Amino acid sequence: WNKKRYSVAAGLKGRRMGVVGLGAVGLEVLERAHAFGLELYVIDRPNRWRETHDRLVRIGGIKRVSSLKELAERCEILSFHIPSVADTNKIVDAELLARLPVGAIVINTSRGDIVDEEALIKAMDEKGIRAGLDVFCGEPSGGEAVFESILARHPNVYGTHHIGASTDQAQAAVARGVIEILDAFSQGNIKHCVNMDT
């Protein structure tokens, strides 16, 4: 119990948040962040705008930037919702973290390997970067296991056990999504593919 230490917070309203990944999860994060009054930024990817245009317009007030580097320079909070593919491996690296302001927050609920953990630890030690992580490199695949991680033990990390989608409601949504994907596949359509050559 340390009320003095933990009762000091900047609040969310008016803070600048960048959301990386405009899939279903990224869009939900944008919607919720908008409700809390954050200033929202995304990377301008015209091919994604066509798919998500109506939803982004409905949320409103979202600013576009040209690159992940620019997003890091403008935002105090970065939230990642991207797949684990060759292009995203260690995308959160020393160069990106150096562009964030002192005390910035990095949120990763997608995949552990998108973060260069050594670079994040260094940024936390040197710049006071803070992290909210639901995923880690080398995390156990089973339900219970011993997990030793320097990153997970760092005082600037708020970590959870890869449980971001572990509610009854979320699991039911996943099950419905699997049925939709299989139904589409049986009709010759491939939905949400992230790793097939086009």
C-alpha cells in the first residue's frame, strides 16, 4: 500500500495517443480512447482507410501521420494491435523508443516479438518510459508455468498473463469469428489473412 506514490497521475483527457493497427481491436481501442477525450493519431495507410473509413469517420477527430516515427514523435501513448510477421518483428526498437517523450507509455496487447525487450528496458531506465504489456517474448504457452523475465519484473511495467481476450464475452466473440472465417473460406473467400503472398 503506497497511496502517496500511486495517487499521482496525469489523467487521460487531452493526451496524445497513437494506435498502430487498424484491425478490429485497434478500432475498438480508438473508440474507447475517444470516449475518454484523448487526441488520437493513426498512420495514414490509404489501403486501410478504404476498409475502415466509415468507422473512423463515426469515431471522429482522428489525425493521420505519415509514419510510425512521426507517430512516436507526436504521441505520449502508443498502443500496438498488429500481427507477428517479418515486418513487425521488433518494430518497437531503440530508434522508435528514442522518439517518444520522457515518461511515455507503450501498450502491447498483440504479440511479444514486436518489442525489442532489451531496448524497452533501456528506455524505461533512461527515459522513464512505462509499459502496459499483455504479451512477452518467450511467454509460457500453457495455463500455468514459471515465467522469469527481467522485463516483466521491471517497476515501469504493468504486465498481465496474455489474458486480454480471456473473458466469456471475448471468447464467445472469438468463436463467432472463427465460424465466420470458416464459412467465408468454404465459399472461396479468405478473411483477415496476414501472411499469404498476394
